[in-house]
Amino acid sequence: MQRIIAILRSRILFTIILPYLLLTVIVMLIGSGIAITLVAGSWQERFNNQLGQVARNFAEALAAREISNIAYLGQIVFTAANADTGAPAVVDAIIRRDADGLALAMRSLWTLGQSNENVTPDRLIVFDQTGKALLDWERARDGDEPTKYIGTNLSGLPFIEKVLRGEQTPVGTGEVIGDKYSGLIAFQQSDGREVLHFFTVVPVTVRIDDNTPPQVVGGVLVAQRLDRTLAFLQDRSQAAVTAWFDNNGLPLAATVPESFVSQLRLDQTQIEKLAQYNTLGTCLDIGSLRGRVVTPVERVGIPTCSLLTTARLGDYEYQLVYAPLLLRGAQNGYFVVGLSRDFILSAWASSRNAVVGVTALLALTAVFVGGWVARRITRPLDDLVAVADAVSAGDLDRRSTVNDTNELGRLAVAFNQMTSHLLHLYQTSRQLNQELRVEAILQIASTSAAHLLPQTEAIAIVRDTDSWRFRIRPNAPLSYAALTGRYLNVLPINGGAQLIPYTDPLLLASGIKSALAVPLRHEQQTIGSLIFAHPEQDAFSTAVLPHLQAIANMTAVALVNALLYEAVQRDAEQRRAILASISDGVIVSDASGRVVLLNPAAEQLLRPILTDRAELSIHDLPLVGKDIRSELFGRPEKIVSIGNRHLTVGRAPVCMPDGLQIGEVVVLHDVTSAIQIDRAKTDFIATISHELRTPLTVIRGYLELALRQAGSGLDDGLREMLEQVRQSSLQMTRLVNNAIMVAYLDAGQIEVHIQPTNLASVVDAAIRPLRETFATCGLQVKVVLPEDLPPVLADQELLKQALGHLFDNACRYVQQGWVLVSAGIEGQEVWLDISDTGPGIPEEVMGRLFTRFQRVDGNNSVQRGGGLGLAITRQLIELQGGSITVKSVPGQGSTFTIRLRYIKEQERAVAGQDTERIQN
């Protein structure tokens, strides 16, 4: 036993681990016991109470929805005539069966219901005493205008017949609760699908006099979609899962994915238990379960006798409450609400203070015990650290006084021994680390080596262009000075970092009889050598070698760093010379954006904005340019204007091999002359085009006047020549207008007014001027647009011009067949396709189709275009925030696709079949 104790006391590992391991086990056991004791008993009870409140909230929210429906229907029934709008009273309109007057009176009431979140009707029906609907409105998915149905007949429905007969709603005790009815009703949609609604219906009665009972003249029914009603109830009850079942336990609606609905279904056994519990009336309130584990079926009292069970939906387990669903005293099926059992974790909050207090107490105990244990360990360590700090500060005679028999005692003895040996090396290392000059490093190495062995000299061999040369310290013996003028073609020293004997005729000629050498290596390459030389034969003994090896290692590292520094300095000088000779401006910044280099060209270009501040940030420079379009003669570029100069900016990050960005390089290129020339070209074309348009207009006007006035007095040949002249003038006018448009686009003078635009009207306006041309060419134009296509965000006039160019191209290139215009919604955009049965576009032309002056062979028109139409179309579409693409199969036709944004508030799915409008 004493031997085991001695072993444990001699190892620091055991001194630290054993107490803390024991303390950790105790803390875990006590903490876990307290947490389980405090929390486990109240988890289930608290959660059951919360779930019970959710179920009550559900039932109360449904009752509130029914009450709100009744109040809303009462507002409708008692609405009087409005002299300002000419709307009759609702009751009078029902008696007279005045459908138009009733619609006028119901307009404001419909809007009122939509603004009431407790009502928000999806269906509103007013019917007469025969059950025939005088008004049947359904809430549309978009806009405030309801969908109106005609011919709805509710006669034959049991609750409608009861309302028309004035029957009272009975309850199980024989009491009655009024002549209103609520429940579920299924309305058939246009696609044949039935949609369940929660409804409330009230009669409309009139009293002729005080001596006669009220007479039922009709009724009003309001209904909400069951899925929306269920979502409303779930939100009000704060449940995570809700569902509505019929009396057979089949789900009618649920707020869970379709794949989980089957797991919520009530089976026959559960339905029978519910019936049994409600018959006995001995419901166990959910709040008194006292934390008992939930069994598959439990009796609760929310709001009548209910079932409590659990179900797993996906990755989560839910606790569910099933209860009968009562409407106006009659059972209309069952409902279920559920909460995730993850909520049980909230019970920890009630006992958090106790757990935190105990844990804190244990943590403090652990700290104090750990401090006591650590102090036993760190006291000798503190002594060693103090000695090390003193030696580092220059107190070289300081020694450790630790006498322990463990590892710390042995460490103190070894430390004292090493301190004496390393003092000299430490001083040498500090001196070497402070120098980056080769000669100064050789001076330090020579002095340190001479302290061990007098007359020892440190010499370096380094690369000089294609050879190797000797370098010595400035105060070296005169006999060594001749070495500085000698060169070696091959460095004979290679290998590892160990000092090895070295002989060389050049050294012997300088009086060196003993030499040890070590290579200088960087990145697996030898870049030089360090030599320790002595004028005596066999001067280096084995006792000196270890210390000399240590000096050699430190000196080698310092020499490599110095040589690399010299290389970097030379490279920097070369780069500065290169940058100074570059005509473009070059700016270099570091990772924080601080400008570290400006070449003379950059200083000249930035002179108008440079300040006298000591530091300049790349973020303070105006390097974000704007587009200057010059596509008539070149491509668009980002241009920065500084003073009276225009510059293009090229930016590139400076990255390390590992991908870390350490800065950025910016290149400024002066394009002032090019821009001035380009603007002069654009202005010239615009001026010439304007000058040409005036005489062309006069020529075309006189030709048309001559053709009209000549009537049939001209022979066919002369008329045909004049018509060709007129067509040529029209073609020239179009070319001139296109050139002017190009000039406006390049100059940025096109004003864009984006607004909601009806796409169908713009398409019709673009086709209308070309309708006669299409008919002359024998082409059929088909326009197939969805009726519910939302308005697009575009400039109506610019969009019409763009479409006009596309239709004009179709006239020129399509020889027979048809042109199809279609549209639809995809994602966040509306697409518009213009397809034709033309010859198609060759693949080699596709890449440059939307560039200027690009024309495709195969034009069957006598009028040749200028190759500007598609380029103008692309720019007009892009100015409106859209895009245009083309797909083509040679020999089969082409499809141009335009994509534009549309109004998100009016977004809707394209349903049903498109209505095809064919224009010939």
C-alpha cells in the first residue's frame, strides 16, 4: 500500500485527476438527483393543463366565430334603405325579389365582412322563401370583387327547410336555443371538386302587424372555407396540431401534412369511449392528473368529456385531445388539438432557481477544492516560472530552489543545468534575431564562436547571379580579405543541418587550415553555406562541437532570413521601377483598404482628388463607375470620371496561396480620348439622322399626295415605280429612326416610365400597324394570352417599340405559315413568346444576334433592314428590367422570349385553359 501511495504522490497526473474526478462524479449525481426530483413530478401535470387550455381556447374560438357570424347576419337583415346610393332595405329587396337592389345594398356589407377577421366570409347567399338564391357571392382569390353565381337553389337542404319553416334549434334537454343554424356545408367548385365550409344561417322575417306572428320571407347564409376556419381556430387556440372529423371519425380538414392525417383519425373504439364518458358525465379534469404518464386514452373535461392520447408525426411526438364538436346544441363531429411534447421542457423554468443555486454551490466548492489542489501543484511551478522570467530579464545567476521528489523537482534540476549552458546561446540568439544584414550576422557569429574557441571566423558563401561568392564580416583578418573577390561555379556543400568538415584551395590560400560547414536551405533548396574557419590544424574538438552546432543553427536561420530580405528588397526595387515605367495608373492597398503604393501615373490621374492626409484609403477613391454605352462602335464599359479625365478601372484581389486576401490591385486606364471620339461619332450619326429625316418626310409626303391625287390617271408601270420609291423612302425613314434611337440609347436620353401595363393591349397595339403587311404576306398571327395574366411592370411605349421590331422581323423573314404570341407566369416573371415558322437562325449567328448591324441571310423582303432592330429591342427590354432570349432550329422556325417583372400583390396561378384569340 505504501508503494502505491508513493507512486500516486510522485505523479502530477494522479494529483490532479483523482480529486477532480471524484468531485465531478459527486456533482453529477447530486445535480441530476435534484433536477429529477424537482422537475419530474410537475412535467406532465403542467403540460396537461396547458393542453387543456388550448382545447378550451379552440372551443371558445369556434363559438366566437359562430357568434360573429350571427352578428354579421343580423347587420345584413336589419340594414335599412340608403337614400344616397339608392340601395333598398335588405328585407324589402328580399320580399320584392329585387336581385339588383339587393346587390347594391350588399356591396358595403360584403366589404364590411371582409374587413372583420372574425367573419371574413368566403360565401354569402341571400335566398327567398322558396330557397332560391337572390344573391350568391363567393370571395375571389384576388381583388375585392366577389365571384357571383346565378341560379343557386338551396331548397331541399334540411337546415334551409327548418329556417324557412321557422323551427327552433333543439338541444338534448328539450330546450331550444333559437332559429339560427350552424354546421358544415359542401359547395361544388367549377372543376367539380367539393369544398367544405363552416356556415351560419338565419331567417329573414317580417311582421305585418302586432296581432300576427312574424312571417319568414327568406334567409341569409354566411360560410367560411373549413380549411381557413381551422387555421383561424388553430391560431386563436395556439395549438400546434388541429383537425376536424365527422361523426364517424373521418378527417374533414387538418393543419398537418396529408401524410400525417391518417395518424390522427378516430377509430371506433375511441368514438365509443367518448360516447361512454359523456353518458356517464364523470369526466376527469385534465389538471388533476398529477404528473401521471399519459396512456393511449385518458378522460378529460374539455369542454365536455374528451380523450387524451399521443401520436408521432414525423420526427416529433404530440399529445392530442379529442372532444365532441358542438354547434348550436348538436354534435357536428369531433375536433382534435395537440401540442408538441417538447413543451414539457419549459417545466424546467419553474425549478430553475433551485437547480442553479445548488449547481452554483457545487461549482464554488469545486473551485475552492480545485484551487487548493492547483496550489499544491503550481507552487513549485511558480518558482520555476519566476527563475525563467528572471533569466529572461537578465538575472543570469538566478537558480530554482524546488526540492520535490516528483517530476517538478527533476525539472528544476534540469532547468538549472540548462540555464548555464544556454545563457551564452541565448545572448547570441537575441543579437542574431535583431539583424537582417549578412555582414552584421557574420560579425555576431564570429564573436560568439571565438568565445568558445579564439580565432574562429564565420564566413558565408552566397549566390551571385550564376555563381557563388564569399562574404565576410567587415573586421575580419586581412588574410581573409582576398576571399571577397573569389567566386565558385559549384557549391560543393549539401546535405543536412549538421556541421561537416570542409576543405577548399581558396581557404588554404587564405591561411585557413580547419573548417566546418553547414548548408543554408530554404524550401528544400540550398541557397548558400556557412563556414566556421580556424587557422590551426584540427582546431575543433568534440567538446566544442555541440555548442558550435547550436551557434551554427541559429546563424543559419538568421542568414537565410537576411538573404531572403535582400532578395525581397531587390525584387521590391525592381517592381517599383517597373511600376514607375507603366503608363497606366496602379494602386495597391492592404487588407484593410489602406493604400500602400501609388505609381507616378496613378498620382497624376488622381491629382484632382488627392489630399494632404498621411494615409489614403482605397474606399475614399471614386472607383465605382457608371455605364457609358457606345455599342455602335464598341462594348459598354464602366467609366470613372476624375476631373476632366475618364478612366476604366480594373480591380483584382491579392491572395495568398491558401486563399487569404491580403490586399487589392487597382489599374486605372485613361480612355478620355476614346470616349471623346466615340461621343463625336454618336453625335455625328444623330445629327446626320435628324437631317436626313426631314427631307425623307417631305419626299414620302409628296409621293403619297401624288399617288392619291393621280388616281387612275397613271399607267401601271409609273404607279409601280412611284410605289417602290415610296417604299424605299419608308425603309430609309425606319433606318434613320433606328439610328436616332441608337444615338439616344448611347447618350442615355431615353426616359423610362415603369408602371403596371396590360400586356395584351401592348401586343395588340404593336401588331395593329403590321396587320395589313401580315395579310399581304399570307401570314396568320395567333395571339394566345391567359385571361388572368397580371399586369407587367414596363414602359408601355418602349415595350410596344420593342415588340414592333420583333413583329417587323417576322414580316421580313417568315415566308409562309404563322406567327404565334403566347405568355405565362414562371417564378417571379411573366414570359412572352413570339414564335414563327420561318427559316430559323443559323447556329453561328446566334451568339451575335442581338449585336448591332447583324443581319441574317434569308430575308424574303425587298426591303433590307439595317441590322439594328434586335439590338434596339434588347436594350429597350433591359431598360425596363427585363430580358430577351432566342431559341431557333434551322428550317423549323424561331422563338423570341421576353421576360418582365409583374405586380406581386396581384400574383395568381394561371388556372384553366387559355382563351385563344386568333387575329388574321
